Amino acid sequence: MRTAEVIGYDLRYAKCLWIAFYATAPLFVYDYLYLAIHQARGLAFLKSYWYLTVFYVLPWAVLPPIAMIAGRGNNTSSSDRSLSPH
């Protein structure tokens, strides 16, 4: 396995983890501030607002496998690809 393939795979996986974090962490913080602190529900809001809880976990469960599957089909690095049709 070439270094470019490993770097490409790691970058793809790191990007998917960043997207999962970006899609879930800020929303959890906002929901926690409003529901747990402002409305004094504590972490019980995770049970009563189960649909929020599902979407905190879903990107973490879906995106990493997608990155791994997408990485399997890409065996050439961008430097190996030529713009010419030959």
C-alpha cells in the first residue's frame, strides 16, 4: 500500500468524523443549554426528546462506514490521475 493511499484514506475518514462532530456537538450543546439548564430538565431530556437523541448518534453510526466503503473503490491517488484521455 502506497503512502498516498493511506493519507487519502485517513483524510477521508478524518473528514467524515469532523462532519459527524460538526453536525452533532453544537446541536447537543444548544439543546443541553435550553432543555437541560433553562427548562431544568437535566439529562432527562435525552429520553423525553428521543428524536433529538437519535440524531446525535446517527451521524456517528453512518458516516464512518460510508467513508470506509468510499475508500475501498478509490485505489489511485490524485497525483496518479491524468487529465489526458490516453
